[in-house]
Amino acid sequence: MTAPLGLVVATERTPNTPHQFQFWTAIDSPVGIGTIVRVDGRQPVDGHIPHVYGVVTEGFSYTDLASPLFDVLGHDGDPGQAAFAPTERAEVRLYVAAVLRHVPEEPLQPVPMGEVFLATEADVAIALRMDSYLREDANTGIPIGLYRSGGMDSAIYLDAEFLVGPEAAHLNITGVSGLATKTSAVEWLMASLFAHFPKSKGSVAAVCFNVKGPDLCFLDQPAELEESDRAMYETLGVPCAPFPDVRYFAPFKADNVSLNTLRSNEELLANVQPLTWGLREVLQFAEVLLNRDDVDAKADALIDFIKERVLDRDFEDRVLKQKHRVRSFADLEGWFKDLLSGMEDQGNEHWRTHHVATIRKVRNRLSNISTRCAGLVTNDGHTSDLPWGDFTDRAVYVVDVALAEEDAQDLIFARVVSKLREHLERRDLGVTHVVVFVDELNKYAPADGPDTYVRKMLLDIAERGRYLGLVLFSAQQFRSQVHRRVVGNAGTALYGRMDGDELATPGYAVLSAATRTKLATLSKGQLMVRHPHFTQPIFVSFPRPAVMRGRDGMERFPQAADVPLDVGVLRQLRRFEPSLTLAWVQDVIGLYEDEDVLRALHATLAHAPEKAGAYFKAQFRKIVGAAPAPAVARTPLRALPDDDPYAI
Amino acid sequence: MDGARSTEETKNGAFETLRSVHAAQRLLVRLVPNVRTATGGGSPLERLERELELPHVIDAEGAEDATLRARPVPGAPTPAIRAFLDGTQRSQVLGWIGALPLVYGTSGAVVRQRVERQLTTWGAPLVRHRIYAPLAYAPREELEGALGAHLEDTTRPAPDGSIPPPHPTLLLERATLAVSRDRERLELTLAERWCAERAHDPIMIDGGIGSSELVARSACAVGVVKSHRTLYADGDALGVVLALGRGERSSVIRIAPRGRSEVLSWYLRLRSTEGRDALWGLVRVEMCMADTPTITARADEISRWLLAECSPLAAPDPRWDRMAYGIRSAEEFLRATTN
């Protein structure tokens, strides 16, 4: 029998309630804010001794001094004399705890007077209701970290049913920037999810949007971990290794040959794929790039017309000088030119109900897209995309948009999420659950500001995603500035170290002052967790992710410098056929324009053939070298008369 | 009744039934006819005005100097006291039989031991709950049957056989005095126990030490008297005592109040009287008798111990200028555990 840690106390002024109680402890007790305790009642209720589990939310310490002045007087105003006082004043450590659980649950009564004990590992499981989902026959626990108290470590589990759905879903993490807590926590949790997600619940993959820096660029590279971290991995049953199956996707730079990612080191290119879309893919999401001021109902109608009637089909019209088959932005530009020229020639202001001004406006806006999203949107119509329909269980797909323009980021996010949703609805994605990780939610789903397409999509995932298996893991610095419905729908919330100003916002009023103070001083590797099964927030420690930190990765695998076209082509082709040489590439592309080379390269990348060199070479049309033609002796049709008077 | 309850008490349940004034009232109403119980809690009788002994002075025989004088205490204050003993009492009217008051009294005593600057309880505190009734005028048989040893007669006959008249105020005063005697007995028990078991560890006792021969002879016992209704100095000596400066003591005197053992005593000024009355910070110290050559050194040593106890302050107790923190701790402990 362990010794009690404290005793429950209550007075008329500060009585205990069913949801809160007070207890005092010895001065040297290992209790702190966040400690989980168990109260054993003294009197049985309905034949059962009540047990109450609580988490410490506030602490007080005071002495029997009625006024600080008495202490001043007692030391003759000299603080240095305090050390010589033969007796230390009586001091009390009084704690307030919020109730986590009553056992038995009914009748729900105020917390009884009784002895207080530090919660054991079994107590922690009961207190957090983990016993309901850690059953041997139906274990849906996903380790989130270790609860540490009094020299004891207890594994804390989230319920997969409430993290990935369908009961509840989504996770949101808040914390100040610069401590790597948010990214680290998500990387750790994804590893934990992949290790513990029950096979019976299906398969799971993750799509991570890398929106800043190299944070997520080295998920497949190992980290140097300390022994304490390795021990935590072992305790929590998660492999201490980088993700085995990670695929990167990044748009090109404006040169259309170098990948626009910080993971461009040649050593790491094997699993980096270009992310390029053609006209068809972009037009589906024109709304993302064209705001309401740009696109009124009339323009919308024309864009719909182009999508339905022009794109990817032979199109003829009496106004047009020729038949068009529009597959790329270049084709579309040609179509617009022909159409506007024809209208001018015929003196028409309208074409099929569309006014010439609307046509010019839409032409302008759409043409702009290929410029604004250079590197992502190809002019030649070639597409290199995520493996829709072919997603793999426990794989991570990182879409690196950190270096992309804002418009391109929005477009990528909107399209990827829409496609995920579309495939999950049809159940043909390849996996049954997808975790989408989005950082900087302050930017993508702000509480105020314009109602953007991206925000609408995030709201849609947050509110309906769990039914599809589409789960949002989101992060931001200021939770208070994110749309309420996005964070409100997150069943699980994690909090790293918080900014004082943020903690002063009304959203944190439910936390005690001590808990807020603890949040403001959390160190790396510590989190406060809220989860539907936990009636109060719980503090846990989690290990450093077993993947290389972005900063370390950038030192070990520096970003490749911009290279000439031939070198860029070689890098891309070598991913499929490493034996290719620069001389060979130069020989193949020497006679062709850059545009032709890129078209050939994109076609090769899109098909990813085994013999990439041969395929690439086959994409070029035959060009015959120039050579002087031999002089040919020509015979006059009729001989001139010798006496021709007009002959010269 | 000791904190460690006797088997008999536990068996008959009397101890439990007297743990609170309400429990005692319920018991009496059940077992004694015609008892009217008091309502509203009732004020402690200790707060009622009583005819107290008038303040007076007594000339005492010098044990250190022929003429009493002021002596600065040499050396720095040195903490050496290992424990503090004090007792508390509380009496309140429980009810009446006719006009005769029944008083519920609680007395207690405790030793607070200092270990590494922390005060903890030494052994078990002694606590006694009793009912004080004028048995000469009340139904003695019913009361004794109901309360047994927990009953105290407030009309006990004097040596000449007379019994006090049934004046309610007088009976209340006699009850209060009886509670005081019980408290003193408990203090004495603990003091003797300490002196027997811990003879080499100095203990500060709140009040005089002469009521027990054993304690009065123990070198470890230091009595500290805070009230000065009796001043053991007359004439010039009184002026010396009242003019003592901070950190000064008077010459040691020999005192032997009636019915008490002879002890050595001196006055010690703990705090400056600037802006205060002449008794501010003044205590009278008692120690066991000692050989004349050693008296000065011993009185200086004990004075240094007591000066060390000036901090921390015993505030907010109104007697904080004379009270050691350890004594206050003892009182607070008893207040917390007996009320």
C-alpha cells in the first residue's frame, strides 16, 4: 500500500464539487500542475468506496503570516537575517484538482474527503478512460506520449476512432514558432499512427503540405537521437526509424527543368517527382485563382463553356479560321487569338452570347495563370501528379509548396484536397484514410478575412471529412486567429509552448491561471493534450521525431544550384536511367529549341519509362542537317536563233 | 483523557460522544431529564469578564546580584530550544438544568518539536473533553451515569465543607477554572514526559515550571511567562526591570510562589520598547535552581536561546512581542485539532 500523498480538504467558503476539489500535501511532495491523482473516499456509497481521479490545475502556497509586514518586522527589515531564523514558518501546499472521472460514475456526488494518492499507471488509464479503447480484443490506442509524475512514466493513448474517425476526427496543434514543437509533434504522431493504426480499421496514408522551409523535406532520413528518446520509442511501441515510404512532389521552377524545392540535392532525387498540371487540371480549379472581382457570372459562363465544349475536343466555328483542339495553355491562347480576330473581322461584339469584353477578360486572366503559376502549370499540357488511385498504406506524400508562389500554393492545395476527397468518396484512392497535414492555418483558414476557396475547403474537411476518411492535421501559431469551425471540429487538440498574448485571449479562459503559466513555459518535447476521452487537458512528453530535422538536412544535403537546361534534363532522366551522361544529353538536344526539349522531358517524366533515354530521344522530330545543293546544269526549253535582234 | 484513548472509553463510546459540543448535547438530552440545551454555539467562557487577581508586585530575593540590575546578554542569539510546549482550553455553555449551567470544556496540550527548522508534533497531543456541572444542585446520579469520568463537579466542597452558592455566574467561573486546571494538568504531564525522556534537549514551556517538582528540577526546562500581573520586583528593582533595553536581562532572582517549587527567574527584554509601553517584549524566564557560580553563564545562555526565538514573528497573535513562534505553533495545532 503506497503512502498517501495528501488529504482532501474543503471549507464552507471553498467547498468541493463533483468537478473540482482541493487537497494539501507535504512540502516536498512530487505534485505539480498537470499531476494526476486518485482520491479514495472513506465512506461507501451504495456499497462502493468511491474513487475520484483528478488532474492538478492550480496550486497555492502560503504561510501563517497575516501580513508581509510581520515578516519584515520579524527580520528587522533585513532579508539577510531570514536565514538565521531557527524555525521555518508553517507553510501549506494546497492544490486544486479538476475531476477526470468518478468511479462509480453514479451517483455523481461532490468529491468526498479522503486520502490522495499519486495515480499509478493503471489509475491513469482509468482516469483518462483509456481502459475503454485499450482492450485486448479492440485496441484502438495511438500513443501520443508519456505522462510523467513521481518517477513513473505512463503511456498516454489517443483513440483512433476519435483521431481518424469516424466518431470524431482531426487534430489541431498550436504553439509558438521556432521551437519545432508543432512539426515535431506531427511527425511523431504520424509515425505513431502508422505503427498503431489497427489493420481492422483499414489503411492510412498521409499527405503533407510543406508550406515553409525544409521542415518536411527529409522525412525519409534518420535523425540522431538521444538514448532517452529511443527509450520513449520503445516504451510507446513505435519504431525509432524514419518513414520507410515517402514520396515528394514539387513543381518546377520557372525554367521548367529544376525542381522548386529545398530537397533538390541529387542524392535525394530518387523519390522526388515533379508536380505539373496542364490546362484541364487548372481549369477545374480556376475559381481558386480567379477571385470574385475577376470572374463575374458572365466570365464564369465562358469558362464553363471552354471547359465543356472546347477543351480536349475538336472545335470548329464559323468565326474561327481553323479547327482547334485545345489541350494546353498555348493551344488556348491560339484559340482566343483566332476567335477575337474572327469577331473583329466580322464586326461582331458578341459570340455565342459572350461579349467581346468578357472574352478578352477571360483570355487575360487565364493566360495569366500560366505565368503566375510558372513551373506548376505547363504550357504543353503534360501532367505529373500524385498517384491518384494508387496510394499505398502507411506512405507519406509530401507536396512541397514552400518555394511556390502564393497562387500556386492555393491551386495545389485546392486541387490535391479535392482529388483526395473525390477518390475517397469513390473509394478508389488506394487507401481508406488519408491524413492531410497543413501548417500555417492562420494563413489558410483565418478567422476573419476573405472567404477564400482554400478556407472553404478546409472547413469542408473539418466538418465532413471524417465520414470519408479524410482527416485534417493542422497547425498554427495562433489558434485564436483560425476559423472557429476548423479548430472547433478538431477532436484532438495539442498545445506546445504558447505566447502570452495568445493565452490572454478568451479561448483559453477555461484553463486555470497555473495551467496557462505552464503552457507559456513548456519546453521542447512537451505538449498539452485535449482529447474527447479526456475530460481535462493532460500534459505529456513525446520523443524527438526519428526523422532528420530540416535544418540538419539542409546542411547534409544542400540545395542544388540552378543548372543549365542540359544538366537539368540529365538530372531528371537519371532518376530512371542512371547510366545517361551529359554528353549524351547534349548530343540529343543540341539541335532543338528549349521548348521542344522541355516537351520531351515532360512527356518522359509523365510516362516514367524504364528506358528513359530512348523514350526521351524519340520525342524529338527528325531534323535533317543543312548541306549545299549541287549545281544542276539546265537545258533551255528552246535554243535561241543566232540572229535574234533582241538578244543581248 | 489522553490522545491515546483507553479501551474502556472506546468501549462505552463516551469519548466519541463528547468529541463535540453537539454530540455532548445529544447525549445529555437523551440520558438526563430536564436538560435545556444552549443554541447558537455560544461564546467561549474564557472571553467573559471575570474577577481577576489584581496586578501587584512582589519583592524577590536576588540569586545573582545583591541588587537587581540590568545585564546585557553577551554574544549572539543562538537557537538551541528543541521543543515548545503549550496548552489551550475552551469552555462554553452546553445547557442548563433549571438555571444551573452545564459547561462543555476542552483542554489540550502538545509539544512541538523542532527538527531541521521544521516543527512537528512530539508524541501524541493530550486532549480532554469534559462536562462541568454543579452536582450539588443537579441530578448527580443521572449525570454520573451518563458521563462517568467525563464529569467534573463545579460545586466541590471547600476544605471547611462549604459549597458555593448556586449563583450562575459563579458556577460559570468555577467551571472555567476547572477547565484551566485540566489544561495545566495536561501541560504538566507532557512536560514531565519530555523531561524524563529528553533531559538533554531544551524545551520552552509556556508559563512557569514550578508546578511540578520534576520539571522544576530539570535543566532542560525553560519556562517563559508572558503575563505580568505579578511582577517580582519592587522599588528600584521594578524601575530596572521596566527600563530594560532590548537584549538586556535583569539579575537572576529566586522565586517560590505558594504551592510551587522554587526556581530561578529573570526578566528579559526581547524587543525594543520604542513607541511602546514598558511591558512590550518583556518576558520572565524560569529555570531550575543552580549553583551560584554557574547562574550568570546559564542565564546568559538561555537568554541567547530566547532572543534567537524572536524570529519568525508569532504574528498575528496579539502577544507576538513576547510569544515564540514555536509556542504559537503549539496553540495553532491544538486549535486546529480540538475545535
